[in-house]
Amino acid sequence: MNRPSRRKLAAFTFPALAVALMLSGCVSSPAADDDSSQTAESASPQADPSPSESTADDDTGDSDGNDGNTQNSGETTPPPVQPQPPAQTPTQSPVATPSPSPSVKTPTINVISQRCVSGRLTLTMTANYDSSYRKGIRSIVVERPNEYNALIDADASWLGPETGQGNQWTVQPAGSRQQRFKDTLHITVSADGGAKKIIDTAITANC
């Protein structure tokens, strides 16, 4: 049996190796690309949380936790507050209310008639204060204003216990219409104890 020579073997072997190498290079090239991309990705720096931030977060958490522990451990439950009885208002003695003073009694006066007697005005009046002598009336003064509005007075006279109820008085005021005296009268009644009553009345008689 004839064996190929070394030259022939060499000529056959080198092309075969070259083909094999080329094939192996084609097959392994994607892997190389993948490896390179992976290598590039692994080589790129990733954003990691900075140590200061993580440390700050850790410190904050620790501080919060410590604060909570400190507050819980330092607080003490206060004793229950006992209700206080309401303050008692001192009892005040009732103030004595002064009794109302009796109303001051005043005399009464009424003109019961006006007439002209010999050209002069004549009045008849009744006056009362109490049940004593002259019904408690001391005096009656009748004043009539003249043309200058000056009051000209005249004293009334008591008609005695037999006239009426013992309470009638009569008077002839000063002046007349002919003398230009006014047609009004100012009457002042004085009673026992200093009580007084003053009234004004119009003259209806023609004198």
C-alpha cells in the first residue's frame, strides 16, 4: 500500500487547518461581541447611593428611634386628678330693704263758685287736709296779676264750722278787668305741719 508523502500531507493539512480556524472564528465571533458588550456594561460605573446619603438616612432613622425610645422611657404617667369640690360662696345676710315712706299728704282745694259782688270778684272755695279744726287748713292766699304781671294777693276767710262741712272759704281777689288785671288766679293753701298746695285757675266771672 502506497502512503502519501509528507509534502502531500502538508499541502492537505494547512488548508484544512485554515478552514477550521476560519470556521471557528466565525462561530466564536458573536460570543466575543457579547463578551465585549458585557465587558463594556460592567465597565460603566453605576450610580450607587452616596455613602453620605445612606449614612444620613441611617443616622436619621437611628436618631428617630432613639428619640422615640428617649421619650417613651422619660415620660411618666401623671397621677389621676382628683375632682375639687365647688367653691362655696359666703352666705350674705339679706340687706334690709327700707320700708317705703308714706306719701306726703297734701291739702286739697276746689273753687266752687265765682260771682261779681258790687263790681268785685268773689270766690267760694273748699279746702281739706285732715279732720281737725278747720279741716287742718291754716290759710289760703289768692293772688291776681295786674297789667304788669305783678301778683297782688288777698287772704281768704274761713266761713266757720257751720258752713258746708266746716271746710268752706271765701275771698275777694284784688283788682278787676276794668283795672286791667289778668283773668287768672294763683291760689296757695297752707295746712298743719307746713304742707302746701298751689293751683292756678282761670276767672270765668265778668269782673
